[in-house]
Amino acid sequence: MAKYGQLSKDKVEEALKEEKRGQLKSGRSGKTVKSRQQAIAIGLSEARKAGGKVPPKKGASGKSGAKKKSPVKRKAAPARKRAASRKKAAPRKKAPKTSR
């Protein structure tokens, strides 16, 4: 069974020809498409809109969007104990003020 239908093949072919001529523009920005990959993606997108047989996009699980995973609960890290051998630093002596 074929993944892609005839309509999708025609749309991709048409998009690639436009890309070669430098006439294919991207959707929102309207910039000229410069790579074959972009041209193929645009052709498949047009085929989807026209109702052609095209597999769903990668990562697209459904129309409602991807479901977010619930955050994994982690155990709190145990508090670190200070070493008993460590001594507290002695307070510094202030230097005597000199009068001028």
C-alpha cells in the first residue's frame, strides 16, 4: 500500500518546479524558498490541505496538539552534613586607627 497518493505526488512535483524557477515562496514571511527540502514540505502541506493521501507530520499526534507529560516527582536530596573537624574561623583583629 502506497503512503502517498497521486495528488500529493503532483503537488510536490509542482512545488519543486516552482522552486527551480525561483518562484516558490514560503507561507508567512513570503521569502523565496531556497532548498529542495522546504519545497517538498510545502508541496506535501498543500496536498494535505487539498485532501490528498499524505501521512501525518512527524511529531503530530493529533489535532488537539501533543499532550504534555506529567512531571516526574523526584526525591529530595539528603541534606549535607558539615565535617566535624572543620573549625570556625577566628575573628579578625582590627588595625588600630592612626591619627594624622
